Amino acid sequence: MSSFKTITILLLLATMLISCRNKREEKSNAVKPGKEEMADLNRYFVQKDRERIQNYIERKGLQMKESPTGLWYGIMKEGKGSNFSEGERVVFDYDCSLLDGTDCYSSEDTGPKEVILGHSEMEEGLNQGIRLLKPGGEAIFIIPPFLAYGLLGDRKKIPPRAVLVYKVYNLSLK
């Protein structure tokens, strides 16, 4: 009886090993998308995000423009002086939410944001948007994922591939 159990166990182990090896071979033979397929997928996501942003703008009745990079902006208050530029230290209040209205961050919770344009870690879309403004200006920026936190989100309050809505105000040089 003991040799029967040993043979049975050996047969089971052999079957499991063969099964695992076949699965590994199947995975290694899987076709991976090439550069062209990835570029097509990226274009698809950018177009879908653009459609979602346009629907949001239409639903909210906002007057927005699209920059050549894909940032959507609406300047609510012009401000005075010259536009902010590279290397300037800018302080501002803000509200950041998702397209569905979910609040993410705000200066009310975290205090005013202080950045050095072009040198601080912040969303590229926000960096571009601030440069469109002057001290005292106010604006709404709608930032697609590729100009915000991309595929991963911020791993806190902003989910993967999120479109962000920033309202910025009380801008000043520091």
C-alpha cells in the first residue's frame, strides 16, 4: 500500500510540473503589443479624454479654450501686470477635483500652494496654466491625464487616468 501511495504522489507531482511548464510556455508565447499598437491605444485614450472634457464643459456651460498641448483653460479674472514666467515663485489658492465633482485637494485643507514655475514638482498642466495668468488672476484649468498624474494617479486621492479640474485664485508673486 505504501508503494502505491508513493507512485500516486509522484504521478500527481509530475502532472503538476508539466501543467505549470505548459502555462509558462503559453505566457511566453503571448503576443505583446508593438509601438504602433501602443501609439494607437494612446491616441484612443487622448481622444476619449478630450470627449469627456468637452462634455463636462458643455454640461457646466463654461467658456474654455484648448491650448496646443491639450490643456483646457478659462480665465475668469484677468489680473494685472505681466504673465508669470519661468523661475518665478508663485503663491495661490486652489480647489482640485475630478470631472465627476469629487473633491481631491484644496488650499482650504492644505494651505496655499507655493511653486517655482518650471522647477517645482507639480502637474505639467498646472505649470502651463499658471503661466497664462497674471497676479490677481483667476482661472479654471481642466487637465487631461497626460498633463496631470497619468496612468497611476497620485496614489492618494487622485485615481489612475484622472482628468483634473483646478480652480486657481489669489495668485501673487512671493
